[in-house]
Amino acid sequence: MATITSIFPVQSRHSRFLNRLLLSRKLQLLLGFHLTIIFPALAIWGEAIWNGADSDQLVTLFAITLAYWCSLTVLQCINQLPGTLGYFLSIPVTSVCFATLFTMLRLMSFEPSETLFLTSYFLTASFSTVGYWVAQHYRELKLAVVPYGKAPSLCHIPGVNWHSLGSPGLDNVRVDGVVADLYDDLPPEWEEFLADCTLHRIPVYHATTTYEWLTGRVQLGHLYENRYGSLQPDEGYEMIKRYLDLLTILATLPLILPLMAITAIAIRMEGPGPVLFTQQRMGFQCQPFTVYKFRSMYIDQQGMGYTENNEDPRITRVGKVIRKYRVDELPQLFNVLKGDMSLIGPRPESMDLAHWYQKDVPFFHYRHVVRPGISGWAQVEQGYAAEVDGMNQKLEYDFYYIKNISFWLDLLIVMRTIRTVLTGFGSR
């Protein structure tokens, strides 16, 4: 076997230091801190900031520093999730963080500098947007692939510069990591190569794990690899999630109730029939429950099937609008208050469909290990799916959510749900 120095890229000490410097999150935070906080404060207040700043100035500095740190921390956590484009999220995340801190100060009777707050907000949003845009467009992820087991099958996934290895060495090719099927019996020279990669701080990723974080899905055929409980949801976060659901609904009901009232009046004026549609759905731990939705179909007209075309004659004129923008889902907030559902989770299926899918889709019932949601990872990534093939893919997204359930994943789903509501993606 070749020596270690011959199979790995040779980097000078200066090159290694420069790369680490450019990729250091601490350096980015420090650079951004001076750019978005220190320099604007000096430009607006001058040297007075050092010679005796008053309490409002000190509080303003503390608040914009906290808002800056929160903005970049949230973006960093969300950007690690599959398919996330940080430069699309930077402005809304920064806006929420700065607006929250500014509002809190005003409620506490402080008088923060509006000029410095706006300047720091603008610079932070610009700094993070440009940074993520440059990283997305000019730094392509490059992964080397060990030619055994399931690893070579990953090379069809787009968005990655794949480098297939013919021999156990990188041959001066720089990569961000090496992908291997660690469950496969690798030849000794390849096992030694992976060990050398670890010694040289080159990450080694398991093929199945790599597929999950690149696609946001857990393959149904590889669920046996999770038999030791890694697909078990985080019970601690599930408790926190329940309280977050309740607080969110109680905080937004004053805004949502008028919209629900207008929708109910519009449905009632269009024609006869109840305002609400109710149906038995399969819920948490396979227990049936009654789901509430605004009625969007005529009560006396039959359609061709579930979603055979986009012009379903069963759907009313009001129904087309409320379906497109998900307004028909709003009564499910009361399902969340009752504990039948969560704001975020796998979408509940009707009892008939659930029994049908159970016959044709492996592991279908496992998706009921968590509470169903009004919106979910599959909905924002895939849209609506009714056929078995589409349901298989939807189930892979659901399993990814169950395995990786977290506050950051829920937050990303909320943000993409807002995009879905505004664009009508996946409506039916």
C-alpha cells in the first residue's frame, strides 16, 4: 500500500491555516460583530461610546449584539438541515431576531437607538445573505466514494461533486469527506485507508447517513439499520413541542379567528351544506380521531377519484382558494388544542387510505409513533401524494422527520410552510 503522504493531498502550513481561518465560525462571528455593531456604533456615536455611554446606549449595544448572535446561530443550525438555502432564510430570521429584541426593550421602557438598530439590522441581513450566497454558489461539496456496498449508488444524487475511488488513496484530490458502506466487509487496505482518513481529519461518512442528510429522507429498504432505536423520537422534545404548540395557538388565535369567521361566511353564502368537514383519521399510536376542516367540496357532486386532475368538479369556488392557501386547514388548530394533533408532524390519513397503504407500503404504521401535524416535512418537500409510489417517498420524508425531530427542523418546516401558503405549492 502507498505511504500516507502519497495518498492524501499535500497542504502547506500556510494553506491549512488559511483554510481553517476561512471556514472558522468563530472568525465569521468576530468579523461580522465588528462590521455590523462596532463600526456602526462608532460612526453614529463617535468616541462618546468609550468616554461614558449612557444606559440606553449600553442597552442598545447589548441588544443588537444579542440579536446579531441569535440571527447567525439560528441560521447556522437551520442551514445544516437538508436542502436549506441560507441566503433565502437570512432576511426573515434576522428580521424576527432584531424586531423581537427591539420590541422587548420598548416594553421595558428603554429608549434604544433606532438608527443604530436599523443600521445593524441592515448590515447583519446583508452580511449573512451575501455570505451564504457566496458559500452556496462558489463552494461545491466534494465527496470521495469507496467502491463497495451501497456507497456507489449515491453518486446519482445532484448537488454534490462525486469522486469515485479506484484505489485506496485520494491521489492529491481535495475532498470534504469520504463516503463508505461501513456495514459492508471492506478489504483490509480500504479499512486502513479509512483509518488514515480519520487520522488526517478527513471525515468518513456512512452511506446510509449520507443519503439521509443529502435528501432529507430515510430509505424504507434500510430501516433494518435503525432497529436499535435511532428512529425513536426524542421524548423530551416531544413534551416541549406540546407546550410550544399551545403557546403558539393561543398567541395567534386573535389574528386567526377573524379569518376563520370570514371563511365560514364565504362557505355559507356559496351554497348549502355545513361549514365544517369532519372525517375519521388515523392518529397518534394508530388511534382514530375526528379531524376538522373547512368544507371545500359540494355536498351533492361526485368526483373521479382522489387527485386524478387539477379541475376536480367536486371543489367549490371558495374551496379552490382556501385549499390553495391552506386556509381549509385552520380548524385543525382545535385538534391541536385537544391533543389529537401537533402543528408539525406527518399528515394524518383517512382510515380507509391508512388501511390501504398498510397493505402496500412497508412500515407505514410506524409514522404514527408521533402526533400527526397540520404541516410536515413531507408536505413542504414533496407536496401532496396519493398513489403508492408517491406515498413511499412521502413515508421516507416522514421517517426522516421522526428520526431527526428537533426545534430547528420544526422551525424550518414552519418557514417553508409560510412559503407554501404564499405560493400554493402542492395544493390540490
